[in-house]
Amino acid sequence: MEQRLTLITLGVTNLQRSKAFYQNVFGWQPTPMSTEGVVFFQLNGIKLALFPQESLADDAGVPADGKGFRRFSLAHNVRSEQEVDNLVAALEAKGVKVLKQPEKVFWGGYSSYIADPDDNLWEIAYNPFLPLEEKPESSSIH
């Protein structure tokens, strides 16, 4: 099997609410392949899909209760500690639930955790050991 990740699909309780969160809070634009039943966002190299949790569970043949800690997080890495602070403050000002305020962490970086409307964990982090490509001219969240 090749080392490749092409799509992350989040099972969401309310597709329109989640779409609005990613579109209006993160500033991401759905791709043209989005439909009434699934929303796609093109990320750098992979896609994020939002799919109703009942439909996703049915597709996978598992219960849809989604209880408990999901045992994964998604990460958005930035280029400095200051950028973590600025982004988390901007998200918090938009009403995003901040689970952990930015702080230095044991592995040598600096991070915070936020939650989307379905309590999926998003780490906002600066990792000095993980260089990122050049910064784009503008970013979605200010």
C-alpha cells in the first residue's frame, strides 16, 4: 500500500451548520464537487469532507452514536508562536470553543486546541521541527 492520505471525512450532526463553520469561521471555500449531501474542501494535497454522521456510519456499517473520545485530532500548523496566538484569538472572537489556550508543549512546540461544531479536535500549532512551505500572500482567518 502506498503512503498516501487523500481524504479525511468527518461525520457531522448538522451538515449545513458544519459547512457554515468551515466556510464562515475558517474562511474555506467548498469545492465544486460538493453537493446537498456532502461538502468538500480542498486542502494542501488532501480534501476534507463533511458528511452526515448517520450516512457515514451507514456507509461504514457501524453504529452512529459517536460517543466518547474519538482518539484523533486534526492539526493546522503555522509558522510561529505569535501566529498561534493570533489565530486562536481570531477564532475565539468568532465564537469558536477553545479547549486549551496556546502554551509551550512537552515536545518543543507551542499549541492550542479548538473544537468544531461536532467537537472534532483541531490543534493549532507551531512545530519548529516541521518546516512549512512559503507563506501564501493572504490567509483566510485574520
